[in-house]
Amino acid sequence: MNDAVAAFLLGFPALFSIVNPISGALIFRSITATLGHAERRAMARKVAVNSFVVMIGALWAGSYILSFFGISLAALRVAGGIVVALSGWNLLNAPESHEAKREEQLTDASVRPDDPSMFPLTIPITTGPGTISVAVALGASHPKQWPAIGWFHMGLTGAALTLAVIIWVSYAFADRVTAFMGPASIRAVTRLAAFLLLCIGVQILITGVTNVLGPLLGSH
């Protein structure tokens, strides 16, 4: 049980930081501006479910798929830690550019008449390549033995489910959320989340480096 709690406390801040559903609500509101309130809530539910599936797929299967190609968990943790840390660093120093990129995705999507619940609202706006990279890196941190590995995945699943619920609520009530918080508060939340993401990336990197150097140092 403690392993599940620890996995939740590791996974939720990392996923929340990179997804940033509060900021994503701004984009969601723009894309669904022509929809009624009931239609917007239905769209938010679809995006939340799709996002949950994307995160679970990356958390559960990502590390095993890479292992199939001969990439060790230690290498994955080192690379994943670097990616997560760099993502946090970029968000911390230039959150405006991150939001500008989302706005560009919004502009590209505005000309599409198709249902936008999967593309672009789920991928890449809500759970894009950055979220998938973070999820794979988190999944690579799993223990090697049962039942610890089961508790670990249960904790990460709870983190993904909790975030999916937050996405649903934030998007369904995007108008109220953005009006209540205001641009300054949203920017502050973004920077705080970015700092947490940076710290988590460094921790994953340390774990990977320890896995690599531990056997080498122990052999001397």
C-alpha cells in the first residue's frame, strides 16, 4: 500500500505539471466556443477519457515496449529524467512560449470540421508528446518484483485517473475556471507546476544514474 501511495505522489505532480489542465482549459474554451454548455461538457468528458487512455498506455506499456527494442530501464530513466527536467526548465523560464505553441495548434485545428475531441484536444494539446515522455519515464521507475510492482502501477493508475477527472472538470467549466483565476493566477500555477516537474525530472535522472554507476562502483 505504501508503494501505491509513493507512486501516486510521484506520478500525479509530474503528470499534472506537464498536462497543466488549468492552462489547457483556455485552449479548450477557444476551440469549443461555438458549442453550447451541454455539448461542451460532453466534449470535456470525451477528452478526459481519451487522455486517461493515453496516459495509462504510456505508463503501463511504454517502458516494456522500449525494453523490447533493447533499451534498458537505467538508460530509459536517464533519458527520461533529462527530458522531464528539460521540459520543466523550459516551462519555468518561458511558459509564454509554451502557451504560444498551444495557440498555434489551436489555429491549425480551427479549420478542421471534424470532431476535435481526439485531435487536437487530446493529442497534442492535452496529452501530447511531452506527457507521453513523462509517463514513459515514470513507468520505467517501477520496482522489479511483485507485489511491489502491482502497487506501483495501481498508484500511477490512480494518479492518471485523478488527473483525468481534473481535466474533465476544468474543461467542462472552462469559462468559470479561467474567469475565476485570471491570467496572472494561471501563470503562477504554470510556473509552480514547472518547478515541480523540474525537481521530478532530476529525481528520475538521479535514479537512472545510480542504476548505471551502482554496479560499476560495487565491482571495485
